Amino acid sequence: MTQGEIKLKRTESVLKRLIPEAFSTLEDEQLRGLFVTDVICHKGRYDADVYLDKVDFTSVEISQIYSKLKKVKSYLQNYCANEEGWFRAPNFTFHFDDLLEEQNRIDKLFEKIEKELKK
């Protein structure tokens, strides 16, 4: 692993810890309850994709959360930069993570196949 890759992984790890802390300082109950599943940094740590757990949000709730996240994005970036002593934090792009739902669906399919094979 190169020095650049190590720095990138460290930044991702720090952001996974700091973003939920920043969420917990907000007054909005919906944003406080968000769970960060992953952070992936790009472009020399200037951009970061933040993946959030979808839980059981409806499409209307998701669109509301996206608009709220857009409003507090600069606060979250400032919080992370101040906590770590960075000159600037990465530009966050938020996504809801469907991976857990897909894994559950695949597991159910494998269980169904296993039951059919046992018959």
C-alpha cells in the first residue's frame, strides 16, 4: 500500500467517525438518527461519497432528508475540518445505501434454493 492510499484510508476512517458526531449535534431528529455505513474519498481527498443506511425510509422521507442534508452540508464539512484541524474538509455527496437490502434479498433466494434442493 502506498503512502497516498494509507492517507486516503485514514481520511475515510476519520470521516466515518466524525460525520455521525456532527449529525448528533444537529437539532433535526431525522438527521440525528442517520447511520453512516461507508465513506469513500476521491480526487485526492477533495470529494467524499457518504453512504447512509436506508433503514425503512419512504421515498418522500428520503427526498426530505436529501434536501435537509443539502442545507447542513457546509456545517458538516466545517465540523469535520475543525475537529481534525484540517484546512478544509472534502466535499460531501450523500447516497442511501441499498446494499443491505440486496444482501437480504440474495440470502432469501439462497434459502429458497436450498429448501427446494432438499425436497
